[in-house]
Amino acid sequence: MQEEKTIIEDLAENIVEIGETYYKLAQVNIVEKATVVGSISIVIVCYLFLFLMIIFFGGIGLAAYLNTLFNSNYTGYFIVCGLFILLAAILFLLRKKTIIPLLKNAIVKQVYE
């Protein structure tokens, strides 16, 4: 009878240890995924900032070039503004079919890697 109690107590201790181990493993996995998502977010923000700076200064340069091409002080800026509005309209129209699914897939892919 005493041996059965010892075996049951050992089994109960092992089950508790296994539960604690799974809990710690889940914590480590969550921290790892949060770290990956956080670091990827920082990189994406840096890339986005660089991309916006390229667009900004490229737009100013293109507008200045078009001003000299058309011998005007304002025409180049209006043309570049029109190009940016056209680009924004295209992105707005494609957001539900193309852009949002691409972003969702990229985020899900990064989370589950």
C-alpha cells in the first residue's frame, strides 16, 4: 500500500513538473515571437522612413528639373503633385485586393516563423 502511494505521489510530481515545463516553454516562445515582431517592426519603420525621404527629395528634384524644362517656377511642382495624387489614388484603389492581403500574409509569415 505504501509503495502505491509513493508511485502515485511520484507520478503527480512528474505531472506538475511537466506542466511547469510547458508553461515556461510557452513563455519563452511568446517572448521570442514578440522580440522577432518588435525587431522586424523597427526595421520596417527605418525602411519606411528612408523610402519617404527618397520620395520626398526625389519629388523635389524632379519638380525642379521640370521647372527648368518648362521655364516656369511652378509647373514642375504641380506636375509632381499630380503624379503623387495619381499614385495615391492607385494605392487607394488597390488597397483591399492587393496591398492589405500582402501585408497580412507578411505579418502572419513573420509571426509563425
